Amino acid sequence: QVQLVQSGAEVKKPGASVKVSCKASGYTFTSYDINWVRQATGQGLEWMGWMNPNSGNTGYAQKFQGRVTMTRNTSISTAYMELSSLRSEDTAVYYCARGGSSSEDFDYWGQGTLVTVSS
Amino acid sequence: SYELTQPLSVSVALGQTARITCGGNNIGSKNVHWYQQKPGQAPVLVIYRDSNRPSGIPERFSGSNSGNTATLTISRAQAGDEADYYCQVWDSSTDVVFGGGTKLTVL
């Protein structure tokens, strides 16, 4: 069965960077895009960007351009999302999600990783 | 930038039909996807491309999309359907857009 398993919770100071991992299993990792979506407590879903694990091509939401980097290691079927210059407003649960059959939807999601930014 | 508008909350009596709307400019020309999110859990895709159900999603969940409004319909609502529901589209100018989410309460 398809699974996306994310790394554990992180606590970071303002100005630092965080790198969240997302390990895929149950399907061919390079055949589906990986997207990243975040959700602040009590708030809605916010898309951050996508990555094609086969080519490494990426596309980032304008809001995160220059601060986010999405990479992958195909040998271990793992995608990564690194967010830099953290501020308190970046405190949120970060999800990885697989691009679905329509290439526009997200059919499988990781369990989420809580990133807390606090001095 | 493209925006999607959802009601903050919708209530439905147990066993009745709930309808959650998602408004956007000419949304009927786009593919709309719907997600269910229960407290403390990751979202789950319940409808993709307007009206298609992924494997494992009950037939009680259906979707439609026309004009400026897409609708998620939940028939014979159950207590387990209580959740937040989000609509989502892909727009050429803003890439992925989510609606603000609707909290469904089953009375």
C-alpha cells in the first residue's frame, strides 16, 4: 500500500532552517510528483510547491520563492523540503502529498511534521 | 490571483444531505478536488476531477461543478462525516489554490 512517512517534529529558532523528509513506499517513487502543503494551527491548507522526483524539476509558490528548496534522493525514495530564514509565522504542520492521477490532485498524504519556530 | 470561497460552516441533520459549496470565477472550467480532514489527521482526497471518487470513498460522497460554483454533496450524513472539507483547483496563474475550508457539523 502507498505510504508517505515523514520525519519527526522540529523546534527551531527564528532565522534558522528546517529540513523535513518524506519517505515513500508502495509505489514507484519516480513516477509521481511530490507536493508540500502546510497548515498553521486552526488555519487552512497552504500549498508550498511541487517536485518531480524523476527529473528533480521543481515549482514553488510565489510566497516561498527564495526560501524553500525541494530535493530528493531516489536511491532511498525520499523527498525533502527545506525552509530557510524561519520566522514565527512558519510554525505549522508540514505535509508531503503525492500528485494524483489527474496530476492536479493529491491522492496520498504523509502524516505531517510539526515545525515550531520559537526563540 | 485565483480565489476559492467556501462557507465557514455547514450543519446537517443525521441521515440528511449536506452540500458544501466552493465558489470561484468560472470554476466550471477547472478540475475541482475535495479533501476531508478530521482533527489531528492529514487530509484525505474524497473527490477528484469534479465528481470522481477514489477507491474506498463511499458512494454517499459526490461532486458537481458548473459555472461559478462547485459542490460537494454528502448523502445520508453520518456522525463520522464531521470534519473540515477543502476544495482545491490548479490555476495557471497561481498553481495550486485551496479554499478556506468548511466545518461540517452533523446534528
